[in-house]
Amino acid sequence: MTTPPRTFRALRAEQVFEIAWPDGPEVRMPFRYLRGRCPCASCVDEFTSVRKIDVIDVPAMIGVEAASMAGNYAVKITWTDRHDTGLFTWEYLRKLSDTREWEPPA
């Protein structure tokens, strides 16, 4: 089980989530990237695991209406496009934080 982050907050003016892990990276994950990586069945085919919605499909100015805890293991985000069915587990967010796919190659 992944340890929850020390910090998880939406910086709406910058359109990023600030996530600080107790034993690892501190990241600023763009809203658009995270919305495009939603793990729910509406965004990823349940049977084939093929992504139906990708980052490129998400409006550049996507925002966050609300974010709330789902138990002690995840956060549920309501986006400005009204999508709200994805649960972003700490494990999944840590994986995304470690890969930093949203950053340009060095």
C-alpha cells in the first residue's frame, strides 16, 4: 500500500496539483495531464484497457471544481467538464508522479 502524500492541493491559477510524497518527489502535475489519465471505465475500456480519453482529448483550460477524499486511499476529482467518476488512488498518483510523463524530455 502506498503512503498518502504529505501535500495534495489544487493550485487553480496555475492549473496544477501540487503533490509532495513523504519519501520521494514533489511534483506539480498539470490538471490536463491528470484528467487525461483518468482511470475510470468511461476513460479506459474495461475489457481491452485501451484508453478512450487521452491528454490530447482534454481541453487545455480544464479546471477542477472539487476534490475530495475517497476513504484513506484515493481522491475523487470533479472536473469542469463535469467528469467525476475517476478515483485516483495514492498508488496510481505515485506511479504518475514517478514517471513525470507530462514533462518534456531532458
